[in-house]
Amino acid sequence: MPENFPDYLDVDYTDGEGESAEDYPSIEHKIEKAIEVTKTGLEQYENPAVMWTGGKDSTLTLYFVNEVADRFDLEKPTTVFIDHYQHFDELFDFVERWADEWDLDVEYARNTNVGEYVEENDLTPGDDIPVSELSEHNQHHIRNILEYEEDTFPFLLDTYVGNHLLKTVALNDALEEHDIDGIISGIRWDEQEARADETFFSPRHDPEIYPPHDRIQPILQFDEADVWETFWHFVVPESVEEYPDEGYVPQSYDDLPNGLTHEDIPVSPKYFEGFRSLGSEVSTDKTESTPAWLQDLDNTTERAGRAQDKEDLMERLRDLGYM
């Protein structure tokens, strides 16, 4: 963490308090706010980073970061990708492709202690990991922070212990290692109940829980449909030279204009296949066979393809540093 954090900041931690997506009635209003928040984040924080999962929300956020950095001649921050060891293979291909295209410096945050134990013992998702076999650092989190009392836990992302170790601990260790004072992340008010009260600049200053830092959240005001509208009418046309300038919304997996392929488009092919959430290869299924943006976004849940609804855990996980 940079010295004297957060005294050097001039940000409004109440910005967005009591608001919802309805307070930003058009895509133009939402984009304008995203640019404002991103610009403030890049100007105010000494060592910010962008959280990138390869999913639609974080990729949209990354697009705003790139655009703002270029437009206002600001330094492009480091990108942090949490590798929780259960990603779709296609996601790594997507991240590597667009990291190269957008000239990104990507740091891969991993809980290597867990990963090495899994590899050495040839475990597969769902196999048990003995708590006693892990490092003191991980055991501290399991016993003292999570207050988990069992001798083993399953190697699964969508569980309390698994999510915390594979994502939150990995992220917090990266924050500390790289002295990051602000994480720019792509969460939205409408995505989960636990995120509905977030503000555009959200303090995380308790050193007993995580390395002190702030969350910078430029797309809180978008809903799922807004994200896709912005992709097909702004992000893709401005990122892909051969894409129609006025935008084009693909109607099927192979429906791309002007001879373009999926590799040319900054949208994961998994969304074309019908996935609406890309949590993990193990616990996420497609919700329909139609592309994500053509599904009934108003009357179905975005995380319907997840094996487990983590809503009951989200508040506790977020208190510990989960995104």
C-alpha cells in the first residue's frame, strides 16, 4: 500500500449512495458516469489496478479504462486476473488474445499453495483438501477468519472456504504484493442483493481483514441488458475495425458480419453458446442455447447457470474482501 493512504485521496465515498440504475435513464448517461468514475480513479490513486475475469462486466470496465487512459493521456494500470484453477479453457485464450491486442500488463493472482497441493496430489474438483496440509497463511484464514472447524474442505470454487481461498485470499495477497491502493472492478447494483448498496468509490480500510485499499466501480449503474447494448453498439464497433460503425447484434453463434470470427470480437465465445455467467467450468452451465443477450434478461436470473446460489454467503464473503 502506498505511504499515507488514504490521506492523499480526494474522492467522494458517498457518490452513488441511494441510487439505482433508474437514476441513469439512458446508455449515454451510464457511459458518461462510467467515464467520470474511471477518470477520477486513474487520476486519484497512486497505484490502481483493474480486476479482469474475462467476463462481460470486467471486460466492459477494462474498455472504459483503456478509453479514458488514451483520451486523457493517463497511465494505463496493471490488470489483475484471479486464476482460481477452475476456469473454462476458452477464457484463458480470450484473456491472452485481448491482453495482447490492448497491450495490457496482466498479473495472475493465484493461491499457489492450494494450487500446488491440488497438482501434486492429482486432485479434481470436489476432492477433499486436508486443512493441515496447507500453509500457515491459509490455515489462519480457514480457522481464524472463516472459523471453519472441519478437517477437510472440497476443492470447489462455489463453497465458502473454496471461494475465499481461491479468490479472496489470492486477490488480497496480490494487493499486498503489488502495493495496490485502488481496484477498478466491474460489479453492478442489479447483479446481486449484496451489491445493491455499493457506491462508486468504496473504502476497504480495515488492515485486520485485507490490505487497505478502495474499490473503484464505474459500471454500478448498468444492468445486464445495458452491458450488452454497450458492447454491440460501442465497444465492439470501436475495438474491431471491420465491425459496422453503427453496431450489429448477432442473432446466433455464427452470426458475425463482414467475415469476422469469434477471435476478432472482444466478447467471450461462451456467451454466444448461451452462458450468461462464466463462474467456473465445474459449476456453471449454459442457461439456453441462444446467445446471452437474446435471452429473457428481465424475467430470468443472470446466475441461473450456477450450480449454487451464493447469495446467502455473499455478504460474509464481501466483508472478507470478495468482489
